[in-house]
Amino acid sequence: MCRNIRVLFNFDPPATDEEIRNAALQFVRKITGASRPSKANEEAFTRATEEIAESSRRLLASLRTVAPPRDRERERAKAKARAERRFA
């Protein structure tokens, strides 16, 4: 998985539209190998990002769990600790 794509499921409050779109954009960037599309591919790049974001919204809305919601601050702290170990 691309390191920039974050888990978005089971947070309180739920993932925002911006978080979902950012994850979709990272996915499209990863599979196309381009951080920005050329003018010729801009429409396809944007369309794919929006379609993946919409699909992701539907997926997140349909998932169920009995686990307690994740805490964003705790997840951020864990990610920071992993990064410090990795890049120390």
C-alpha cells in the first residue's frame, strides 16, 4: 500500500470528504506513476480520482464493525513513533 494512503475506516468523527478525496488522489498518482497529469490526461486523471473517492465513500458507509472507534490523536502518535524508529 502507498504509505501516504491512510486508514479511513472506524474513526469518530468519520473520515471527511477531503480525507477520502486525498486518499483517492494518492491512489491515482500511485497507479499512474504521475504526481500531476499532462494536459492531455488531466480529464481522465480527475475523473478517476472522483470515481474512486465516490466508491470509497460508499465502501466506508457500508462497512460495519464492533470495534471501538479509533482515536485520531493516538493514531497520529503511533505513526510518528513508527517514523522516528524508521528514520532514526
